[in-house]
Amino acid sequence: MLEIRSIRHCRSCGNKVRYEVPPDDNRERAVCSACRTIHYENPLNVVGTLPVWGEQVLLCKRNIEPRHGMWTLPAGFMEQGETTAEGALRETIEEAGAHVEMQGLYTLLNVTRVSQVHMYYRARLLDTDFAPGPETIEARLFREHEIPWEQLAFRTVRATLQFFFEDRQTGQFTLHCADIA
Ligand code: ZN
């Protein structure tokens, strides 16, 4: 099982935390040594889209670490108070300045190594007027044979693109759930 000990100081009072199993719990948590606040850590959701324009898909060249200069689908961490689809749309606007019509949830990918769940929605591009934000060097369309497979930023991006080009042969785009080792 994955063990992440990322918290050092209490978010309530600033004192040091210790990892211990609280009463009535069954795993170690960051517990404040002073005020005894328990800080729970849970997986993060990454949400994004697979924007499609005819035969082409939209990729963004990352202007931020990690994986600076590599290509990704528009995606990022979900924010408080938004739905997965709202987050995916927001990231698409922020990173690519793309105008899309959201379609169905397409991939749900567990990345247990880093305690994340990645969700990509299919999206239909309404035009090709992109306006990349500060996190993106370039946003452009790729045909299947142009995809920079060796320069993709994340394995979930690769998996989502692979599912898409497979499904396109039959025209049946159903939800794919997979675990990324
Ligand atoms: Zn505290």
C-alpha cells in the first residue's frame, strides 16, 4: 500500500504533526502534537478533456513543471465546489483557450502510485481559435500519425489517446476504466 507522509505542520495551529493511528482508526494519520487535530489525506482528482476537431485532437505543450515542454491534453486538479465536468471545461479554457461542447466521460484512470484519479471527457471543438494561457506554450491540433507519442507528459494522456484512436475505428466511444501501473 502506498504510504505518503507529506504533512509536517498542523494546518490549525502550526505545531509539528506526528504520524500515528488515531483511536478507532486503522491507518496512520498526521496528528497534531499540540492541538490533536487529525489531518486526513485522500487521493486528488485530475480532470480534463479530449477536444476533437474532425480527424484531429487538441494537445497543449506544457509551460510549467513537471514535464515542461511536453504535450498533454488540457487537464488539472479539480477545484473545491465544482463538478468534474465543470473542472474539465475550466482547465480546457485556462490551458488552451478552446471553445468546446462537453460530451461524455471517456476515461477514468486510477494512478495509485501518486494517489490520483484522472478523468477525461470527450469534447467537441466549436472552432479552432485557441488562446493558450500562461501554463501553455502552444496549443495545436494533431492527426493520429502526428501525435508526439514520445513527448506526452503523462501516461493517462497516452492511455486516453490510445483508447480514442482504437474506438474511432468502430465509432463506439464508451467509458474506459483502467489502472495505470
Ligand atoms: Zn495543531
